[in-house]
Amino acid sequence: MTANLKIFVLLFVFWQQACQVTPQKNTTAATSTANTEVITPPDETNTSGQQPVQVGAARTDLYFPQLAGKRLGLVVNHTSIIGKVHLVDTLLAAGLQVVAILAPEHGFRGAADAGEKIDNSRDPATGIPLVSLYGTHKEPTAADLANIDLIIFDIQDVGARFYTYISTMHYVMQAAAKYGKPVLLLDRPNPNGHYVDGPVLDPAYRSFVGMHPVPIVHGMTVGEYARMINGEGWLENGLRANLQVIPCANYTHQTPYQLPVAPSPNLPNMRSIYLYPSLCFFEGTVFSVGRGTAEQFQVYGHPDFTFGNYQFTPRSGPGSKYPPLENKVCHGVSLAQLEPAKIREEGQLNLFYILQAYTHFPDQANFFLKNNFIDKLAGSSQLRQQIEAGWDQARIRASWQSGLVNFKQIRSKYLLYE
């Protein structure tokens, strides 16, 4: 490492520690498994144990030394920040060589709509090539990685199986394994990491909104999840990525974590993030879940729904082009008055909302979309069939339990935090 880089690292770490003020819990680091290296840092707790959470990216002293002289490819988006500074800017300011940015769904700036295809381009601020992993292909090609020595993954996830950043991570790891590129993953807290719940995906229903046999809420950070992908041999032909994880500091799965920026256009606040695992089922129905309003994933309704006392009208706009039921007055329910902390305390998927909507919808035969997208979201046809058969929430939840017990045993092998 050059003298200038050493000085930068020391000053940057000092600045980060000085700026972190929110008290949080401590973390523990686990040992490595199956081609996965986890850097175990020195103990950073104080006598009170109330240190701020540090995301992996902020722990520059643990990974900057290995970046000098390497051509770096970054899998990042707008959430890849250290304090208020983007990781790209941090690396460039240190004189490091960023040769490509590989962007997931919603793009590098996080402004594209859900499902919107994104083309390759260049970042206007830096001139760095932008490679879209949500355009013509989702897995990086040999050409995409040809000039890269090390891939850095740093994206904020929300802990739901159908949130596609972990699917992008899978394909990045798979390409890295194919073409002999190491992956450095900078971990971030999971805001829904305090519980595990939902039906486990049947591999027959594998898609980009559900690639692995895990429950809807898996209770893992992206670093832990990547270790599981590697350790369970879920990459193509049992490949293993050369994976290194920089863990968060002062974090446990019970630590409340306030995301510094919205992770995607339609999850604007912590309320929507906590409700997302429960309300996303509506994306497989004829209902709107608030896309095209100011209360995305905090309301649900339909023009023909007579239950509830709330009205909203989805409109096309940035991050929500042509939303479902665009320009139609929807009648339904608002959850925008719920306190985020109370939702978090529930610690489970809440099927009440979709069961209520189905029960009171006048055209139940057409409640679910004809393409059965609900089956991809739920991970099988079972949930749809249970709802149609009139099962209540307790009976549906009971059907998940054996799968959850098995998954928790697998999950336990890859956890980095208590």
C-alpha cells in the first residue's frame, strides 16, 4: 500500500467513527466455510456495549490494503454509501482503480421502475462504464468481467426472498466462479433480519423473484446469504465462488436498523420495508399496493373493493411507470398510520391483509392474476390454493412449520451475527 493510501485509510476510519452516533448492539463474527473467507476484526465494543452499527463498507481498514493495484468491478447502486459518501467516490478519492460498475434492478441510481429493463451506459459523473445486470442479461458475461481483477458487492437488501438484489448476487457469484474472479462482499444489516417466516420455495417454482429453497423472510444479511449460496452448492453445477465477507460491526439480528436511503423507488420508508414481506403478495392479484402513490406498500385496494374506508388513485411517475390500476380510484385500506416499530415487533408475516381482501372481494374467481404470479412470489401454488379453499391464517401458518425448522438448521451454519 502506498503512503498516501495508508494516510487516507487512517483519516477515513477516524472520520467515520467520529460521525457515527446512533447507539446499537455488538456483533460477533463466525468462522469461514466452503470457499468463503470472513475477515474477523478485532473487538470494537466499549464497556457499555453501545457502539454504533458499522456497515462492512465503512470498515475500510479491513479491505483497503488488498485493493491497491487491482482493477475493481463494483456491483453497487444508490444504497452503496459510507455515511453520505458513495463507495465509488470513496474508492476513487483513495486513488483506487474502478473500471466498471455493474448495476442491479432499478439501476445504479436506483431510479428505474420495478421490472424496467436497463441498458449499458457510462456514469456521467465519473465516466466509468455501467454494465446493466437487468437488461439483456442478468448474469455477467466473460466480456463484462474481462478487465476486472476483483468484484466488490455492496448493496442494501431488505431480507425478503422476492427482493431481487439477492438474485443478482447469485448470478454475480456464479459468473465470478466461472471466470475465476474473487468476490469481496461488504455486508449490511438486514432490516427484517430479526425473524424467519413464510413458506419455503419449491425449486419447481424457481424464478428471478425466488431462486433458492428459503422462506420468504430468511433472516440473513447478504453476507450470510452469500455464504449459504456457496456452502449449499446452489450455484450452477455446484460451483463455489472465491468469496470474502467484510462483516458489519456492532450488529445482531435483533438490532433495529434505520436505512439511510430508500432501497428502491417503491419502498420509501421503514413502514413500507417492514410491511413489504406481507403486502408483496398483492403483486400477484388484481389489487394495487400503492405503486404510483406516495404510500407504496402501505395501502391496498381495488376499484371494486367495497371494504375499507380509504381511497387512492395510482398515477404514473418516476420509479412507477404505468402502475397497476393507473388513474383508477381504488377503494381499500391504508396502513400508513401504523407505527413502524409496532410492525417490526410483530416479527412474522401477516396474512390478515390478503385474506381480508380475498374474503371481501366481490369477484373471487378473478382475484389472482391469470398468470399465477402469486405462485412465484409464494414459492409454490400452495398458498393460492389454501386461500381459495378458505383456510384461515393459523392453518396456513401451520403448514409452513416443518419447512421452517429444516431451513433454520441450514441457516445456522452460515450466520455471522447473533
